[in-house]
Amino acid sequence: MKKILMPVDFSISLDIDFLKVFFSENVKFYFLHVNDLEMVDHDYVKESSENEFKKLIEPFSKLSIPYESEVIDRKESTVSKTILVKAKELGVDMVLINSHGHGVFYEAIVGSVTHDVLKESNIPVLIMPDTRK
């Protein structure tokens, strides 16, 4: 069985049509949200993100494919490193991550979790485009 890690934030919805490409294969998805808890109200942020995460993966739970989901706190120096440590821990075959499509200027100033995962990963990474445009 192939294992795919899909880190998610709450800026997009899961594109079930895009993910159906993988359904014909023997695949298990691991959905992951990493809390970056350098925020004021740790408990509120954690509870809120767990609730949002449940809503985000709800449509996926109605399909008959295996998956696991988890919300974790950032443990490494960056969110991207936390994602990659989790990917290694799970022994995934691929990381499927979304792109917000901010553009080169934004990426140069702010950076991007997607960019950092792509740059630092030893595991194949597939970038899912933002289809809301």
C-alpha cells in the first residue's frame, strides 16, 4: 500500500476531484495539520484548529478509502521541518502539498511552507495547485 502525507492548512478546501486520481491505486492518506503555536492563546488556537481540521476532512471521510488524520504542534524549528519529520516517521512514499500561488515576490519576502518542503525533502513531493481561481 502506498502512503501519501497531505499537510493541510485552512486556506483551501480539499479538492476531492483532484485526489480521486489516487483512488484507483492502493493508497492510504495521512492528513496533517501543524499548529505553529507562537500565538497568544495556545489552548484556543489548538482547539480551534482541531475543529477546523475535522470540518476540512469531513467530505473525505464519506469516501471508502483508508486515511488517518492528525493535528500536531510544531516540534521542529519550522512547520516544514515538522512535516518532513512526520513524513519520515510514517514512512510515506510521497508528500502531496497545496500551493497558494502567491507569486515570486511574496515567496521571496515571506517564504513558503510548500517551497521549504519541496527544497528540503528526500521524499517525492507533488504540489497540488490552488483550484479556487
